[in-house]
Amino acid sequence: MERRKFMKSAGLAGILAAGSAPAIVHAQQQIRWRLASSFPKSLDTVYGASEAFAKYVSDATGGKFVISVHPAGELVPAFGVVDAVQQGTIDCAHTAPYYFFGKDESFAFDCTIPFGMTSRAMTAWMLEGNGMKLMREFYAQYNIVNFVCGNTGAQMGGWYRKEIKSVADLNGLKMRIGGFGGRVLAKLGAVSQNIPAGEIYQALERGTIDAAEWIGPYDDLRLGLHKVAKNYYYPAWWEGSTQFSVYINDKQWNGLSAEYKAIIEQASRAAHVTCQARYDARNPGALKQLIAEGAVLSRFPRDFMDAAFKASREVYAELNDTNPNWKKIYPDYSRFLADQVQWEAVAESNYAQYLAAQKL
Amino acid sequence: MERRKFMKSAGLAGILAAGSAPAIVHAQQQIRWRLASSFPKSLDTVYGASEAFAKYVSDATGGKFVISVHPAGELVPAFGVVDAVQQGTIDCAHTAPYYFFGKDESFAFDCTIPFGMTSRAMTAWMLEGNGMKLMREFYAQYNIVNFVCGNTGAQMGGWYRKEIKSVADLNGLKMRIGGFGGRVLAKLGAVSQNIPAGEIYQALERGTIDAAEWIGPYDDLRLGLHKVAKNYYYPAWWEGSTQFSVYINDKQWNGLSAEYKAIIEQASRAAHVTCQARYDARNPGALKQLIAEGAVLSRFPRDFMDAAFKASREVYAELNDTNPNWKKIYPDYSRFLADQVQWEAVAESNYAQYLAAQKL
């Protein structure tokens, strides 16, 4: 723990050097934390969310509370951050919780599940519904205190070497896709693989895989996947929005002053809204560029969406039977989602659809 | 200025009472500000955004920077907050900038314009597009430094005593509606009036007005308008999202330390996301209750939407000719909006529409 530099300074009182009124001198600990990101620096929107979070904390404390941000692999591997925070090897992390789907599918509620919440619904569930409370209870077993820290919005469905004309084309399809979406796709006959960002291009070019999903236009453009698989489908029914989280080791969290706790909480919310704003600001231009460079945009066939929706319900029924953590959270999540979807279909989506049909 | 209590305490150095490491003692000013809201306390979601903002600032500073929040009318009238901040009579305010449409239509860019940005697009334009920069330039002439602080999302189109079957039904219709929407409606023959919240119910009950728009289900339910005009239309094309802002007097702002400036900035972003989350979490239940109590939900007729869209373009063309401030901001706003709408129509809206058609 020598890397952390605590200067014990509680109970200090300052004396006013000049002036007539007594000064209120507040001594705050000097703190240095290390944050392990699950992402490379090159993913500057999502990695940038953790940098924004750290900057906000430093700025709000006049540089007294410093969180150094480390890309995936520098301190621990991308998928090692839960273990590292749990054990206190690192103080905090920034990740996409569904990566830990293999430990417990319930991690995904803090991120995304197939046919799950949109970005705004997710934030509402976390901050004003029962989401944060339920996830804090779940994370307690991992010594983690979680904070919302970014969202991508609805993602694109990825790049396909051949057209997808119906659900039958998924049979035997080898696809790079993360955990939960892959489990649903497996029910449709697809073979899912998780391949790190840096290896996707080559795998797709060589035909080792037939398709790969990544994030959305801005991030996808950086990988250049449109050059090796031009068919670009939407929407990613497995990532209707993807939330990122900051994980803090609970002992570190409990050791903070009320002031520092408030600053962390606000910095996470500020970084959360900043990250979504960046994705929204950056995606439209990237989409235009992808199309200009040959990407062919198509909606997933309806029978594929329907088959995937049905398969996702089967997976959720299985999890309700087998995973008590899942069973505790799922009813609240799905009730909140159903309410959100009903309301969203009234004012918000009618407004958006009308605008989309106009010449702007 | 006696209400502000500055304790000058810069340049202090503390002495460590016990322990081996030198303490870093940071003395921050004790500050008390007054915030004038344009809203009554009863509108607890929007008023709550200013309370959240003030609480965040206090919590992050250990109670050293205290902003007292005052409802409309307590310090200055609801529509007097721009003058009061400009003159320094109050330190800061929380308002819906389009209220000041009469001073200059450009205020509305910081809030909403007919057929304008959705909530996410608006936040993206403000925080990651040119929105904040352009609005700061505009507000400089009013000695105001602005910060985003809440959004309602797409609003409902209000309550009508009689059905609206076509745009012809707008001719001669007396409607309670705010400034900009009213100017567009006037082109369709409607007569707009701005009536304070507390008087809308009676005016609608007595037939002094034929229709009234307010916000959305949660706030509308509180006014009880469904009891006197059951026809509830959507979407409010004049408020595709409505952003609230915090206004700070520029001298007060410039007098803050870098640390306090950072805390204000983050508190505003945190309150911004909290406010939208509250609207999203609260509206669905309120909509169900309104329907259970007799509200009849309908989409505005297409010819009304089209006529209003066309009329809004005419108003914008007029403003480009007559208002140099408008002309400076409008091209950037409309370009950003067009890009957002194109991208939103791909992944986000296809995802939302698919979900809306499922049994969840």
C-alpha cells in the first residue's frame, strides 16, 4: 500500500494571517489513487470518461485528490479489474460490467442486457429507480462500490462479410461478440467468440470470423472494419445502450471524508453525462465517413430480431431458475423497462420519428 | 452586498498538530449565494434540479459554499431573474431560458425551439458541440455565465376541451402556451396566452381558454388539467426537450477560486443528469394515473404537425433577417440537429421502436 500517500491532517485549525474575520480552514487529506481501465487509450470516448472522472476529482479538490488513470494491461489485464478492486490491489477501475457476465450474469444489469434499457432509461433506473440500490447490494460481495460513468447509447449491430437476409443466415455464423449477446445468438446457431479489439480486423479479413460487432460509428471507424466487411447492420439488440461504471474498493471508499465522497459522486455523474454527449456528438460524422468509404447500412431482418427477442426471454427464464442474484434484480429491471418503453413511445419517439422524416 | 459573507483566507498555511508528515492545509472562502428560481416549489422535479445543484455544491465543499434556493416571487418575480442576475441583485438563478424570448429570441437556443433538439442531442450540442461557447458569447451582454441544469425530455402537447381533428381546429383556438410555440401557432390562427401555472385550471374550466399545454404527465397531473379538458395530445413539437439553466452573475463567477469553479461546473452537470432521470422515472406512472382518471391520449393530426413545421421555418427565416444574435447561432444549431436526427434514426430509434412493439 506504499503507493498511497495519506497525510493525516484531521483536526487541524488554521490561524488567519491577515483580515478581521476568522478563517474557516479545512484540511483535506492528500490522496493518490490508481484507476485501472478495461479499455485502451485509443478508445478515446470511453477511456476519456475515466480521464474526465479523474480530472473532475482533481479539479474539485485543487489537486489534493489525484486519481491516475491506467489503460488496460498496464496495471492489470482488461478483464482483471474486478479481482483487483476486490482484493484492493488497485483502488478503483473503469469498466463495462457485462465483461464479468461469466462470474455472474447479474453484472450485466449495471451495463446492458439484450433488449434492455435505452441510455436514458438506464440512467433513470440507476439514479432514480432501484438500480443503484440493487447493484450496490450485489457488488458488496465483491467489496465494490459502483458509480455510473458513461454510456454509448444504442450501438450498431456490427460488420458482416455477407448480407444477413434472414435469421437462417445466422446458423453457423462465426461472430466476434461479447458474452450475453453471444449466449442469445448461440440459440440461433451462431458461434460467438470474444476477440480483443486489436485482433478483430485481421480475423475478419482472413475469414477466421464472418462478422464482428464493436460499438458504434465513431469507435468502429477507428478499427477500420468497413474495409474488410462492408455490410453494417443496426440496431444492436444486445446493446440498446451500454453503461460504463467506476468500481471503488469499499475500504478505500469508506475511508473518504464526506466531502470527498460527494466529489466522487458528482464527478461520476458529470463524467457520465459527458461521455454520452461525446458519443452523440461524434457518431454522426463518423457514420457519414463510413458510408462515404463504402459501408452499406441495413436494418437487421425482422425475423432475426424476433428470433433473438424470443431467445433472450428463454435465457432470462433459465437465469431466473438458476441464478438467485439475477432473480432478485430482474423483476425490478424489467418492470422499470416496460414502463419506460411505454412512455417513450408516446411523446419522445413520436417527436423523434416526425423530425427524422423532415428535411432539416 | 451585505448578504454575502466573504472571509478572506487566501495564503494561509497550517501547522500539523500531530503526526510525522506535513499537512497540506487549504483554506477556501466561506461563500453564501442566493439563487432565484423561476419555478414554484410545487414543481418539485424542475425546482428540485436547483436544490440538487445547491446541495451538490454544499456537499462538495463541506458546507463552506452555500447556495440558498428561493422559489419564484420570493426574491424576484419568475420572469425577473435575468434582470436580477444582470444587475447583481441576486448571485444566480435557475430558469427556462425561453421565458426571455421577448428580450431576444436567442435565449431559446439554451432551452428549446419548435422542432428543435431532443434531450440527448441538446446536451451533446451544449457540452461537446458549439452550444456552450455560442451561448456564453450571447449571455456576456447580460453579465451572465450559464450552466446546463436539467431537461424534461420531449413534452406532451397539452390539454384540449375539444378534439383536434385537423389543423383547421387550431383556427381561433385560445391556448395557454409559452412564447415561441405561441408565435408559430399564431401563424395557424391560434391565439396564444401565457398564464401562470396557478391560474390555468380555472381558465380552462371556465372556458376562458380552450386548451393549455404544460410539461408532461408528472407535472400535468399536479395541475389536474385532465379533470377539465380530457383530450391529451402528443408530442409537443414546440418542446422536443426543454433545458433548464443556471445563470451566474459574471462578477461573482470570476471571483471564485478554480476549485469552486470546478465544483459549480460538476454540480451543474450532475444536477442536469439527475433532473432528466427524475422526469424519466416519474412520468410513466403519472401517465398511467392520468389515463386511469379519464385522460384520452391522441397523437396530433399529421396536417397540424406539417403546418406547424412549415410555419416554424417561416419564423426562423424571419429571425435570420431581423435578429443578428439569432443568425449567429441558428446555423450551428440546425446543422448539429440535422446530424443528430440522421444518426438517431439509425440505431437508437430502430431499437426503441422495436422494443415498443414487444410485450415486455
